[in-house]
Amino acid sequence: MAAKGLLGTLLLTIALAALASQAAAQTLRPPIEGNAMRPPPPPADGLARPGKLTLTGEGNLETEPDMVRISVDLEAQERKDSQADDEIDLAAAASTATDLHLKASQGFLASLKELGIPDANITTTALTLSPITNWTNGQSETVGYEARSSLEIEMSASGKLEAAIIKASQDNLAEGVTVNVGAFRPYVSEERMLQLEQDLFDKAMADVTRKAEMFARGAQRTLGPVMRMSDSPMENEAPPVVLRPDNFAMQRAMFADAELGGAAPQAPEMDVPLGMHKLSKQIYLEYSLL
């Protein structure tokens, strides 16, 4: 009997020890909330670990365009003599239209050269010889020919563009010849852009520095050195969306359908309002937060 009592006491002692060990383990194990564990406690020294801050800086400025791209169409028409043989007269009409167009083009190009526009800044974008067709009772009839060319001209922006182009076009009008100035498209040249690049960068750098200092104060951290720097979005960073109006919404259509023949009117003295061009530059920086 004494042996049985001793054995029972021993088993009870072992069971109680196991329960105590399990309870201690549960006490030391961090509580689980859902599937996420609580974050680790702050470092014993009380110092925050270094972090990083990624920001975008933008610099903007406005400048006057220094160049203008102009589109010009030159047309020359010749119609057949209704009393003459069709084939012979149509061939003569095509030849005459071609000659008229050639003379008008040569005169117009000479006028542009007098304005100081080099040949390298003048591009012929189209050159055609097309029949002029009349339709009567559902039947088509070729009544003449039209020779046409389209030019694209690049010239320095000035305050007298309209007067200069009007004069250059109207000086070369003749019977059957039309010169149409289609559009003015002001822009900033690459040379001018390079001159302004440093100013844009300085403005962008000032913008991102201001933001970095503000964010560091808000986070109660010390702003550290720049760790990375780029002029394109960094990895895992979406580019900013910047809304701007189209460059130079003013695209003026001028002086279409000039009168045929007669003395050219006096070119008016007037300035062309070319507006301002907004230039922007973005830079992307990653700072260390101490």
C-alpha cells in the first residue's frame, strides 16, 4: 500500500510540472492576431533605424519661342481653250501650269532668301501635277491642270512675321497663281532649350529640396544625404502625371485664296503674338532619413 501511495504522488507531481511548463510557454509566446504577428519591440538603445525618402522635383519656366515653322502652298492653274483640240490643248495646259508654278516658286524662294532664310530651312513636302475636272450630268471632263507644291519654312521669330510673309507671297502672284500661308507654329529651338536647361534644373532641385526638408520634419527625422538621383522615374515608382495645354494652341490659318492678278496690296505693319512656351523638367531623388 505504501508503494502504491508513493507512485501516485510521483505521477501527480510529474503532471503538475508538465502543466506548469506548458503555462510558462504560453506566457512567453507572442499573441497572434489573425495571421499577423505584432511588430518587434523598438531597439533597446531607443534609436530609429535609417530609412529612405523618394521624391520628385519639378522646375518650370516660361520663355518666348525663338523659332517659327510656317506651312505654305503654291498653286498654279491653267485651263484648256474650249475651241482647241482636247488632247493638244490639255497637254499645253499641263505645260503652262508647270511653267507658272516654277516661276512662282523661284520668285517666292528668292524673296525668302532676301528675308535671310537659308535654303537649309526650307523643305518641299509635296509636289503634284493634277487634272482639273468638271462634272456635268454625271460625266467627268478634264478642263485643265493644276501644279502644286507645299513648303515648310523655319525662321527666327520676330515681330514682323506676318508682314514679311504676306509681302513674300504677294510679290509672286500672277494670273492663275495662288500662294496660301497655312499655319504659324512657334516653338523653342534645341539651342535655346540647352541654354535654359541649367535654370530648369536649379528650379527642380530647389523644389525637391524643399519637399525633402518638409517631409523629414513631419517624420521627426534628420534628412540625410542623397543616395540616388535620376532624370527618369526610379524603379517601382510611377511617373508623375503633369497636365499642360498643347504647346502653342495658336495655329493661325492665314490669307487663303489670295486674289488672282492685280497689284499686291501694301503689307500691313503688324506684330504676331506668339505667346509664351512653358518648359518643365522633373528630377527624381532618394534621400536617407537618419
